[in-house]
Amino acid sequence: MELTAALKEWAIAVEALERGETILLLRKGGIREVGGHFRVPESEVLLYPTFEHQKPELLKSEYAENVTPVASGWHPERVRIGSWAKITDLWPIAVETEEIAAVVQSALQPYQIWNDRFVRDRLQWKPRQPLYLLLLRTYRLSEPREIAYTQAYGGCKSWIQLTEAVATADSFPVLDEVAYGDLRDRLREIVATLTYTDSGDRS
């Protein structure tokens, strides 16, 4: 299989996904998303690491110490693609009150790399829109690929199409099926206790 569709995410988060330290991403949609809303156009995507907007103050300490902020607009000339993922679930959480927001923060904290401030900021930005929980089963490429950066990859958007396809043959899951299923079930139980609009199960 070859992929060109890619999901942009902080490099530190991509690294955590590749090490099997998390399976969870939180989104509300980039500024340049179509209609300003978050959507998942592809369920199998390459993981494209970004550096410009990484902020150590929004990460748990063990991740913050591994991030060096870069100047606005900076990007590497060549981008390392080391993994791809199956998006198995997309769960929109309708955060209607401060009490629900506090519950969401506390419940998700053990399963993600960000700190309370990051989650709070995400919940408060566009408060009428749901917070989307993405569950990703990540696969590492047998040989990481380096691709040339182009301006089309920039901007505040979640999804891009690479100009060159990346082969995923011989890739392997960072978590086996049992381990991934256990984490997925635990998060499903948490989400079931919260206010949300649709299970978004993509399996």
C-alpha cells in the first residue's frame, strides 16, 4: 500500500504515537479547515510532524523537556515520515458546561501527552464546537522516508496530500492488537460517561 494523505501533528506527539505512549489526539479543527470544522477525510494516513507551533508549556513535563521552540514560519527543508496510522475512532465530545470540561480534563489526562492547560485551551476555543477525540493505531515504517518540504504543506490545517507517495509495506504496529484494544476499550468507557453526539466508530 502507498499513501499520500497525511495528518499534521506536533512532532513530539508523532514521536509519542510511534513509541506507543499514546493512541489519543485531540482536535477542534485548524483555522484553515473547510467550514472551520474538523473532519476526517481519510481513515489511513501518514503522520506528518510539525514544529512551528509546539509549546513546551502545553505539554506534560516529560515531553516538554524534549521540545525546543522554533521561530514562526520555520520548517525543515526535508521532513521525516516514519509512520502511518489507522484512525479507528472519532468521538465528538459536546462540552456544554464548566463541570463537563473539568470531567473531560481529568478523565483524559492519563492517556495523552498534553497538560491541563492544553486541554482547557482546546475546550475554550470555539466553545460551541465539540472537542474531537481521535484514536490512532500507529504503524512504524520499516525504513523512515524523507520528503522535500513544499509550501502546500504549511498553514493551519490538519490534512495535506503529499506530492510523493510513501510505501507502507513491511510496516509494523507499535502496539499489538490486544494492547491497542485494551486502551481503546478503556477510552470508550470514559467517553460513554461524557456528553457526546456520535460514537464515530471506524472499525
